[in-house]
Amino acid sequence: MGPQGRETRPLSAIPPRTARVIAFMSVLMAGLLGGLLGYAVSDAFCDGDCHLINGISLLIGSVLTAGGLAVVAVLALRAMGEWHDIRDRERAGHAP
């Protein structure tokens, strides 16, 4: 326990585990929804036997949306880590 009964943690720029789990689950959900969207769009515009085109559209939609959200998630987690680092420095008396 630290001052004023607060729990102390080691100084680290790593974001909390909950934030990382939420980011990971968000990337998985984006991949699923992007795949469904890619499949739906190709299915709507294709007549006849379109299994290959639908599969490729599903794969492309999944990869693009999951990759895009992964970039956003990494940037958000890095910002969160920096905010924690700055707050820890201020609490230690070393203002940036």
C-alpha cells in the first residue's frame, strides 16, 4: 500500500490488462463484422455461382477491418500508457 491507503504498482507504460483485453476483443469483433459485410456486399452484386468471390470478399473484409481497428487500438493503448506514465511522474514530483 502506498500513501493514503492507495495500492502502489510498479512504474510502467503498459496499459491495464482490462484495456488490452477490450482492444483484443474489439479487433476480433471488427474482423467478424467486416467479413460479414464483405460477404453481404459481394452476395448482393453477384448472380449465379459466386462461392469463390463471396469467400474472397469475406476474407478481404475481415482482414481490412481487423487490421484497421488493430492500428487504432494500438494507438489508443499507447496513448493510455503514456497518460499513465505522465501521471506517475507527476505523483513522484517529476513534472514533464
